[in-house]
Amino acid sequence: MSLLQPGPRGFHDILIIGAGPCGLAVATRLQEQTPSALYTDVEHQRYHWIKKHSGRMSVRSTRANESIKSPSAPNPPVRRPQPGYDTVVYDASSDAWMTSWKNLFRALEIGFLRSPLFFHPDPRDRDGLLAFAYENGRENELEEIRAVVGKELSKHRKKKRMKDSKSQRSILEIDERDRKDYFRPSTALFNDFCESIVDRYGLRSAVHQAEIQSIEYGFVENEYVPNTEKVFSVQTSTGVKHARAVVLAIGIGVVPRMPTPLLPHEVEGACHSSQVVENEFPPSHIRHKIARGAETNVVVVGGGLTSAQTADLAIRKGVSTVWQLMRGDFKVKPFDVALDWMGKYQNVQKSAFWSADSDKERHEIILLARNGGSITPPFAKIMRSHVESSKLTILTDTTIASKKFSSLNKTWSISITPSSAVVLPPIDYIIYCTGKTNDVDLIPFLEPVRRQYPIDTEGGFPCLTNDLAWREDVPLFVTGQLAALRLGPGAGNLEGARESAERVVCGLEAWLGRGDEESDEREEGMDLNNHFEVIA
């Protein structure tokens, strides 16, 4: 099936908003007919073997317990032509894939990802990134994620260890056999891998640069659009586009989360971490002070990995002292979710999540599993070294009580709470590493859809269908962090991108139709305990 089918100008089957990992995962999954999420490697092999030897072998029906002769080679089964989808991708950053992702990693000088090797947007092979590294002789760009892999303990031994007051070591949940998975790739390796996926599926020309301004769903008058079906009207900075289905693939969100909005005259003295890409860091007035050898002070607000990376970057750029304010504790974790959501027993956690009685309960599970921002062990070590050298001061359980910016001196006067013996000096700059909002009600371009087709929310997350659609009658599909109530705590990471793509594409195919027998077989198999029963 070809993803980029020619279609009427301004009218598409599918319009994807966002060209980051989530958008790439959906676009590639639309192309892949035998994704690893549905078939194991063994099933892949047998599936292709059956297709190759069609007409010369028989398969056994597990239901009737009888052999069924496949059609002879001269008379293969008649297959309807695959229609393909006229698909377009819009991104506000550029007309290329992963631009915002690459710019942020470049701006913060992030050398390695936090995610393990099997978190990536390739739908074909779970071990695709690992294979890519070895195929290209770049295994030296894999960094082991330490202290997460080890011999698993039985429930009896776990209980015994927990009761042993002399042993308070953490219990490792990742089996030794999975050690090869628990390496993190370099940023360069991951980016090159994504580029290879783009080339594999011929997606170079799929992305167009445009800012999304509003989305509406209903009947329209257009020579290319049937007046018997509702379609989306997407207002962009380059004009109105129409589509039968829309995929919202904006990852962790679009609206920066700020404790308090910045006043116009304060903009030159502070920014959100996502704006570091747009604003040269450090700003010019700080660079001039550094060049003169003057003392400089920067406040970093936040307790997640981005805050640690930003603080480290500021120190390496020559800032005298960084003051890091954390609303909670200093938490160190290898991943953004607890280990029991990553290892062999993650299905136990996911089973409990999916069997929750309500979305409120699921939201509580998400908050517990993520437990706020955290820092990886390698960066925790870096931060401790900065603390020892007096270049970094970390204040936990601390927030900004008040602040005032002087446009004349370009410095802040800041008081913190709770009040302590620490008195902050004049601050040259504030960086808010406070993430992006997960509240769907705060996304401006969705306002028409929310008004026309209201749905429930929980903690800001939309209560989607199981296929991640807005409603059963509204084919607006949502991926990434906003789909957390259906995917779980890992919705916002790379694993969530691939998992949401699988669900979304199944929903798209059900809504738009594929018109090929292979997809009919796959959809039939979705209701079976063993997907392979479809072709066995």
C-alpha cells in the first residue's frame, strides 16, 4: 500500500498534525502490513512462507481440526486492489521529520536518549534500532543503562528480602536475558535510524510546514468533498485543508506549562525550556557578563531530566551559579516511569490499569507510576559534582513566592517559599523546565471540536475510545501523552508513540476501509486469543 497517493488538491483521506516521533510512528505504521506489534518474528517467517508456497501446501484449521488445501498455484485467490490513502503531514516547525525533536536535543546538547533501545517508532522490528547500530558499526554509540538488569527474584524471595532489615537494596525487575535491550542510543544514532525509516517507507515529501489554527468537523461545500459525509476542515497558516480523518500527533503537548504567565517586559529575563531552541542561550546580556568575568546567576525551575540538562548546560556555558528550585524531592530514576512498567512483569501493571473501573482510577495510576519529574542516575552524578564545586545549589520542596524584574538592570529579585536561610542574589535569568500542559481544553485549535462534539476529560486528559478516537462518530485520533487514559503512564514516551500508532491505524482502517483481504484477516484475528490463528 502506498501512503502518498495523489488526491484532489486540499482534500485528503488522513491529515496528521505533528512530524515528531508520534507522527512518524503513525505514518510508518500506515505503510507496514506486518508490524511487529501484531506478529512475532516466528509468525512473520511462517506468514511469508505461506504466501510464498501458496497452492503447494495445506494448513490445519485449529477450530475444525482438519486440513484445508490452499488454492493451487495457477489459480491464486483473487485480491481486490489496495487503495492506499491520500495522507499529508503538517508541522509548525518545518517541512522535515523530527525537526523540533532535533532542535531541542541540539540546543540542550543532549548526547544520549533516556529511553532504552526498544523504544522507537519503527513498526517493523522491535529490535530494529539495535540491528541498525550493529549493521552500521556503531555499537560504540550504545550506553548501558546500569542498575536495572539483574536476576529476577521469586515472590517468596522478594518478601523475604523486604523483611530483612539488613538488606534495603532495590529489587531489580528486569531479567538478565533482556540485558541487550537496556542500552540507550546516542542522539545521533537515533536520529539516523529515524531517517532510515523515513527513506524505507518513502516519506521524504510527506511533511508540509504550516501552523494549525482551528479544526472543525461537519458537512462542507467543496467540489472534491462528497456532501453526504462529514469531513474535517483544518484551517492552517497556508489555507484550509479537508480530510476524512485527522491524527493529532503532538507528543507531550503544544502549550508550555508556566507557573505564572510572563508579563511583556519580563520576556527578556525568562523563558520556558522549550523556547531555548528559539532563543540563543545564554542570552546576550549574560554572555557579555561572562565575557567580562562578572558574576552570573540563573534559576532553573523544575525537578525533571530537562531541568538537570538545562542546569548542566548553563554551567558549561560559563554561568557562575545555577539555583535549581524543585517543588518536590530530588528523585533519581532510570526512566520516567517505575521499573515495574518496563520489565517482564509490565503486563501485570497494564492489566491492572486496563481493568480499572473508571478513568479517574486510571488517572491516579498514571500519577503514581510517574511520580513527578525525575533525573537519571548519570545526570544525578553530574549534578552532585556541580554541587560539590559550588556551581549548583539545589533547593527541594521550594517554589517562587514572588519575583520582580528590573528592565534597567535586567535582573530579578526573587523570594522563595518556604522561607529559609537561603537568600537568592540578583538573578540574571529564569528557565522554567516545567513541561507542557496535558490539558486538552487548553489547546486552542481544538476549541471548535470541543464545542461541537464535547467529551469527558479526567485530569485534563480526554476520555477517548479504545482506538484513541475522539468519539465513535468523530474520527479525530489522538496519540502521545494526551492518550494516557487508554495507553497508561508511558503514553508520552517513545513506547507510547509506537503503541498509539498501532491503535490509531487499526481505527483508521476500520473508519476508511482498506479493501484488501489481508487486512480483513488481520481484523478478524484481533478478536482471537492467538492472532496467528488467522493464518494457521
